[in-house]
Amino acid sequence: MKTGLLPLNALRAFEAAARHKSFVKAAEELNVTPAAVSHQVKGLEDTLGVTLFQRLPRGLEITKPGSVARPLLTEGLAKLSEAVERMRETEEAGPMTVSTAVSFGVWLVPRLDEFRELCPEIDLLLDVSDRVVDFDRDGVDAAIRFGNGNYPDMFVEALPREREFPVCSPDLLTGPHPLRTPEDLVHHRLIHIDWWGEEEPWPTWKMWLGAAGIDSVDYKKGPRFKQSLTALQAAKSGQGVALASALLASDDLKAGRLVRPFDLSVAAPDEFGLFFVCPKRSIDKPKVAAFRQWIKRVTEEAFAGD
């Protein structure tokens, strides 16, 4: 008979029962019922074709085959536990790779010192790219993604819902056509961001102007950019007014490089937003759990000022 076919749970049940000389105490250790331990041992005896215990009124008496096997099995199970623990330690000791889109990565980088101070034992590697990663092939532990949240076979958690609002250079608040009311946008360029595809339901100037009740502004005209960062750069240089999120514009707003000429904002739709994504098997890893908790907090704080 091939020993590789022996059920591990049955071997554990026998080893614990032999060590304690009791199905009851073995069950307490293994967090199962005494009947389950007895059933596992009986199945092992049937598989091996030997008797491992004499069931006596006063308790269990281990047989000679059981006595010979028990010390070796105890050692083997201890080695197995050690091997598993070392695999876990090796995994946790390596760097934690987080993938994120370029726009979010630029916002995230200045905040990483806080994470390193909170979790100095975690060596964080940030992979900033707009390509969609393969977690297994690329060795990625977690990702922050803009999308619809449809990531099959992954753990997916929505981060705070974004809102979009107009931003511009402080220079546009003065001059021949100062921005004071939404109607003043008729005198300024609207800066547009073309997302990955028209099917992505991200807030647009059409949506914002509709929410503001403005129909005198042509929402189609104005320079267009593929990346939000380049659109914000154009706004900072005074080329027009862009729509930005509280998250991506927060640093420029605090520094005074951008201003919000109007308070009105429009929310990203429920089916599209910012998500924390990782393989389901990784969600309980301490380093993944620590980063998840931290990223939720800092994004919530960023949106709180909106």
C-alpha cells in the first residue's frame, strides 16, 4: 500500500489519541468531537489492516503497531507543520508588490512614508502601470484599480466613491472673464479626459453641466487628454478648466496650484470606481491585510474634504 494515500486527518487523529491515550482529549486538541476522532482512527485501522488501539472500559490501550508508529508520526507531523510555517514565513518575508494605475500611483507615492512608518517590517514594491496585471505571473500581491469591479475569482472591495468637480489655475479667477458662476465657463476651454473606452461611465462635462443646469456651454469643445494627470497639468498651466476627483486633485488644491471655482460635484456611478483587488487566497496574509486597512483609511480621508 502507498503511504501517500493515507488521509492526513486520520493520521493526526491517531497521533493525538495515542499521545493523550484518550479520544476525548484528542478531540479537544483538534477541535472536533470524540466521535469524529474515533471514526478517523477506525478508518485508518481499516485502511492499514491493523489494530491501533484496544478499546477498554477504562480507556485506550495502544497496540504494538501503534506504539512503533506513534513517535515517528509525531516527529513527521511536527516536521510537516514546520515546513508549512517556513513557507508562510518565506512568503511574508518577501516584498509586497502592489500594482496601480499611473494616475493613482502618482497620488499614492508621497503617502507611502506613512505606511512604511506604520509597517516597517513590510518591504513595499509599487508597480505603477496602466496595464492589467496577472497576479500569479507577475508576482503581484494586491492592486488598486479604476473599473467596474468585475474581477472574477478575486477578492474585490470598493474604496470610497469618487466625485468629480471643476478645477483650474488660480489665474482664471481674475482677468477679463473671471470664473464666478458656472455660466462663466462659456468664456473658457473645457479640458476633457478620454477614458479607456466610451463604455466607461465616468463623469463628463456633459453630466456636470447638466447637474448645474447650464445649457449655454458647448460641452463637446476643448482639448482632450488620455490621462487625468496630463489633463490636470493643462489646467494648472491655465489652458482651461478640467474635471478632477477629490483624490487626484487633493495635493494640487492644498498647494494652491489648482482651485475649485464652484462647489458643485457629480458622483461616479455605482458601477464604476476605485477598487482594492487581490487573489482570494491572499486576503488573510498579514502584509496584504495591513495594506488594505491602510489604503482604505487614507482614501477615506482624501475624500472627506470633498
